[in-house]
Amino acid sequence: MPHTRIHFGLEAAAAAVREARHRISAAVKVWGALDDEASFRLEVVVAELLANSLLHANSPIAIDVALDQGFLVVSVIDGSSAAPRTCEAGAGDERGRGRALIEALSLFHGIEFTASGKRCWAVLPSAVGPSPVSDAIADSAHTEIDLPSSVRWSLTPLGKKMSSSLPPPM
């Protein structure tokens, strides 16, 4: 199996989101990890995580995508200590739906604060490798779990088991 992790930094420009999305999609296709629908989901999640970071962080941004145990783990690392906020977007609003999209398209997602900022991450299913809990996770309702103030997660009941596959904070 080819390398199953991609990590790179981005310039703080809107065009960087599109370029990063295509770069990640191409890498994951080489891994053989996604069908067309899952590839679209990955691209949307990557774009939303990156766009939020570009709009609000004003700092260097790095992205990490890894295939681990049948799951794709997407992390966006920036220098802001401000947590993303959920917005109520009106019908004509062009912004404010990113967190809702990430919630809808990922199995679970979260925010982890680091010494130099934060890491926002999401986990998506892939078509590679055994994933005995993926159906149970996908069918479960999301549950908010109390964690230390430095971490915010939205996990499915079985998602806690999968958290060990997250890469360490940068």
C-alpha cells in the first residue's frame, strides 16, 4: 500500500483551499480509499475546515490527512485559540453552514487546543481496510461528551474507541 498520510502547509489565500482540496483528493484516490461519493464528502469537509481557518485564524495553516484503520482523519492546524462557532445561516446567507456540513458528512469531529493554537479535525469512513465499527458509528446519534476545557468533541457513542487513531497535535 502506498503512503497513507499527507501533510503540508498553506498560504492564507482563498485559492489555497481549492488547491489543497484537489491535492488531498488526488492523494486519497491513489490510496484507493474512496469512491466518488466519499471523495466528494472528503472535499467538502476539507474545504470547510480550511475556509474556517483561513477566515478566522490569521496564522499559518497546516493540513494533515491520514488513512488509519479504514478511516480518513482530516486535521487542520492553525495559530488561533478561538473555537469555531456554530452560526444560524439564513436562506440567502453565503456563510455560516460549515460546521453543519462537517457534522453531517463526518462520523465525528472535534477541536483540540494546543500550545500554539488549535487543531480542528474530522473522521470520515473510507473504502479501505476493515472497519467493524463504522456502520455502528454511522447509524448512531451524535452525543456531546464533557471533556477538559481544552478539548471539544462531538462523538458518536462508539467514536470514543476510534479517537486513538487521531494523529498527535502538532
